[in-house]
Amino acid sequence: MRLGPAFALGAALVFVINAATALAAEPIKIGVVRSSGGIPSIIGRDKGFFAAQGLDAQLIFFDSAQPIAVAVASGDCDVGSTGITAAFYNLASQGVLKVIAGGTWDHPGFQSVGVIASNQAYAAGLKSLKDLAGHSVAITQRGSPLELFVVEIAQHFHFDPSGIKFQALQSNGVVASAIAGNQVDAAVQTAAPAYAIIQKGDAKLVGWVSDVLPLRQGEAVFTSARIVNEKPQLVHAFLAGLRAAMVYWDAAFVGPDGQRHDGPNAGEAIALIAKGLNQPESTVREGIPYFDPQARISLKDMAIPLDWYKSQRMVKPDVDLRAMVDTRYAIEADKQ
């Protein structure tokens, strides 16, 4: 059948409209670590939630959390989503960075941050969190929530955290190599990289931080003060896409009772994240994290690492947490 001129004209118009839409999409660079915290951004990009808001989302992967704060402050990234480090608080205290949403949470039935042991250390008796005393522990960087978790575990089991030999190895890849080579006794990592090491047979799971510590929020989403003031439409569009991704994730893995339950799109979600994190689907399936569908931020939980950083003189004592949160965009969990 021969197609008429009207069809050809219509097809041309569709092409022009699609091309114009693509050209109109505003680019946004999102900094994440290739771990559990990057999940909403991966979902937002690959399911088209950011595109639906007129954004062309590019994910920039980092080896650890601290450089993301620096990248957002310098303008190399527009948004960051990761654990809140001492470096973040120092930059935010200068008015450079602003929190606009929350990230991962500890939640019953979900995995967030775990401690793994090298095979050699495990065989020698490091088989539970209370056995960490006196051992070497790999983390990506000092002045991070991962370091604080180990200190809190020591306090919980009443042993001196100063006996822990922290090894700041700068990236998850180097941490994995150190564990596999028995160069360190243990490591603290989020669920995705932890399970990747375990499933290779290079380490054993010692326990989850939430097994012994109170449940709390572990990560936040932030941008620069320049962007929140000069590009409010970009921030609102990004948050709309991010929250859509978190709603999608919630539907995939949270039942009506708030407990862990696979929904109809669980398989699709796992496949998307496996591709985005460059991990087998079995690794992703083992370590499903929890995200609040509204991307709320808990100031109460953010204050815990800040207070510790202050006590360690990593952050100045007069730093004001509330001044770092832009309430024009952020929804505070503690007020609801």
C-alpha cells in the first residue's frame, strides 16, 4: 500500500517535535557512588522519570562519597546523592552546598550498610560485630559515616574504638582487593559492593550495622547554593523525577504493611540496577535498600554524624545543621 502525502507530513512533524523535545531537555549531572545509594538516580534515568521532567540526566560515578561533595561545590556535578561526610559539612557550613532530599534508610527487612570479614580473619574468629575489637578495618575514607558506624559498634559492645586500625583505601575497588588478599581483617560497605565481594567467595558477612544500632537515615541528596537560588525549576524537576523513582522502587519491594515484599515490577527493577551498577542480578537481589517514597530528610539523623565529626575536630563546633537544609525543596521527616 502506498502512503499518501498526509502520512509523510505527519511523520515529519512527529520527527520535528521529538527532535525539538530532545534539544529542549536540560542536561543535569548527578554524582553517585556505584553502590546502593545510586539506585534512585539509575531508576530515574533508565525508566525515563527524569526525561519526563525535561531533564537529560547523566550519572557521574565516583569511588567514594567525599569527592562528590567537592564536585558539586565546584560545579563539576549539579547534584550529589551519597553518604554525608565531614567534607560535605565543611563545604555546607560555608554556604556552598544545600540538602534538598534524603537517601537510603535503615529499615526492617532491608539491607543498608554491612561489615564483612576477610576469609583469613573469619577463620581466625572474626565472626560477629562484637569481635571487631583490635582488628584492621577498611573504609573508603576517614570522616565518613562508615567510620562512625564502627565507632558506634565498639561503643555498643563496650570495647575501645581506638584499638580499631582504620585503613582508608579511597575506593570500593581497592577495599575489595584488600579484603580478597587478606590485607585487612574487615571492611564496612553498603549492600551492593559488600554482596559483590561475598558472592565471589572473597569475604564473609559479619553483620549489618542495623543489627545492633538504631535504625536511621544514612544518605542525603544535595546541590549547590548557586543552583537552588538560580535554577529553582531544575531543582523541582530533578526532585519530581527522583521521587517518581523512589515510588517505583517502593512499589517493587515494599508491601502494604511496610514490610519487604516483592511486587510485580521487582524483577524489572533488579535488572535495571544490575545493569546500572555493573553487578549480577543475584548480587542486587540479596541487598535491597530502602528509600522513602517522598525522599524525606531526617535532621535528627543528620545531626548524629555531624556531632561526632565535631567531637573529632573534623568540623568546626559552631556549624549549624538547619542552615544547610533548603526547606523550599526538602521535606523534613521529623516534622511529619
